[in-house]
Amino acid sequence: MTTDTPRSIVTYVHRPKRPPRKDAQAAAITGPAIVTAKSKRTLPDMPPEEHKQRGDAADALFRGLVRQATGKR
């Protein structure tokens, strides 16, 4: 028996799923659980006036960089 109507072409491409990711195994901690710093960071001795001057210079530098980046004069 023949028909005059065309049949649709059906294609199927099988794409398998990727395997699940394997999580990394947790490593055992070989040292003490609590770690403390050996020494504190030492700050330079500086008078308050110099500290203020350095802060003002840093602010001015940052404002200049922002001004250049935004194109303002």
C-alpha cells in the first residue's frame, strides 16, 4: 500500500550524560588545630604629624587617580 503524503524524517542523536564529579578527599591535618602568629607586625615609629601628612598625600593621590579614570578635570 503506497501513500502520496511525504513522511517526516526523524533523527535522534544520543548524548550521554557526563559522569558525576568526584569530590576531593579531605586531607588529614598533621599539625595543631589552632595556629597562632609567631610575632606581631611592627609598625614604624612615626609622629602624628607625619602620619597625618602621609594620609593626606594618599587621599590626594587617590582623588587624582579617580579624576583621571572618570575624565573629570
